[in-house]
Amino acid sequence: KEDNLSLAEALSRPEFIAFILLGLFNNAIFVIMNSIAKDITAGSVALVYLANVLPTFLMKLIGPYWFHLVSYEMRAKAV
């Protein structure tokens, strides 16, 4: 295949559909939790938001300094 193909041209139809669906569902839990934050804790929507965002933020912040120390196999097993 050519190097300058678009994503839709480079993937087969099932791969493209799966790519789109996984992209849509990627943040579903995040969106649901934030949308019902008032029901979870009536006075503290920020607490629910921080509980959603903080773990990911910390991993993005400190991960590059130690990810290379963990083998790819171990990272795949952890997921």
C-alpha cells in the first residue's frame, strides 16, 4: 500500500469500524461518571472529577521516567 493513504483507505472495513467504535467507547466510563457526579456526591462534583482524572494524570506525568524499566510482556499482562 502507498505511504500517504488515509486511515479509511489503509484499513479494511471491519478494522475501520472497530477503530471508530473503540474510539467512541474509549471515554464512556469517564463521561458517565462525570455526568452523574451530582448523584454520587451531591456537594462535591470536583471530587468525582478528580477521582476520574488524577490517576491518569499521574501516570502520564511520571510514567515516562520508569516505563522503560518494565518489560512489554509485563505491561501487556497488567492491562
